[in-house]
Amino acid sequence: MEISSADLREMILKMASTVEAIVDNSSKSSVTIQEVFEYENQVNKYHTDIDDLVFKYIALKTPAATDLRIALSVMKINSELERIADQAVNIKRNMKKLNNEYQQLTALTDEVKMMLQNSIDAFVKLDSKLATDVIQHDHSVNELYRDIMRDFVQAMKVDKVDLDEGFSVIRVAKCLERIGDQATNIAEDVIFLESGADIRHNADIKFGRRKEDKVKIEGQKE
């Protein structure tokens, strides 16, 4: 079986499209949990198929340099996408318990969806700047999550929100915050793929404190 790096990219992009769909539908009241499970099954199938394809690619091609980075990045992104789908299922389970819509939760959902879409776009375009923007945007998502935690814990204390309702909102918010983290991980993988730089523990890049570091990463080539 002839396998190319283009095959790996094509498969992961198909999986990413399905993951975007499950995240989008997890917050829609018109979509049933059974329909969300169907998306999850598709994602799980992609997860195993892509891992198998990457293993075969490495075994048959013994890739080096950029081609090896593609294989490793696809495998890591594959894992992150599968976890995102799991979070989407948890979101749907808890959204079913909500009796009201909440502006804060809607805002967090929109922000996280944007992060996910941009992380995938960064992979498609091999765009390190867009990937860096995703990484730095995670701080905004974390702030929204903390605001929801604070406001709903306080609302439950004074019986402004029912306990079951309040805890369901917090669980949804936590799942969304985790998806933001996983989109960040994908963006870090894009930077590794594009430049060979590992920035997972580089606080200067993540917090945007030094522009010259961003330029250095974007300019690094094989």
C-alpha cells in the first residue's frame, strides 16, 4: 500500500471536519444526543484508522526531517481531536439538563469554536502566526471560564440558580475550557510541524511577551 504525507493530511482534515461538526451540534437543542453519538463513532473510527495509517507510513517510508514531523504532528493532532469529541459528548449530556440559556456560556462556546476552527485553519495553511494567535487566545477563554465559575457558584449560594442547573453550567464550561486547551495543543503542533520548534513550555511565546521570539519561530525553516 502506497502511503504519502498528503494522505495523512487528507485523513486528519476529514476527521477535523467531523470534530468541528460534533462541537457545533453539541450545544444545539435541536440535535439529539443519539446524533451526537453518531458523530463520535465517526471520530473514533478516524482515530484508529489514522493511527494505523501513521504507523504504516513510518514503517514503510522511514521518513526524516519534514516528513517525519508531519507523521508525528498528525498522530498528536489525531489524539487531540478524539479528546475534543469526547468533551463534546459531555457537553451534550449536560446541556440536556439546562432549562435556560446563558449569555456567558454562549460567549464561551463561540470563543472556543473560533479557537478550534483557527487551529485547524493554521494546520491547513501551515500558518505559525495564526497558530500563535490561538495559543495566546486561550487566556481569554480561561478568563471567561473563571468568570462563569465565580458567578454561578455565587448564584447557587444565594439560591438564584438551582443547584443541578448551576452545576450543569459549570460542567459545560469546564468541557469548553478543555476544548480550548486541546485547540491550543493543536496550534503548538502546527508550529512544531512548520518550524521544528517545541514551544510547549515557552512562557514568553504563550503569553506574547516577546515579539522577537514569535518572529523567530515563524522564520525557522528546515
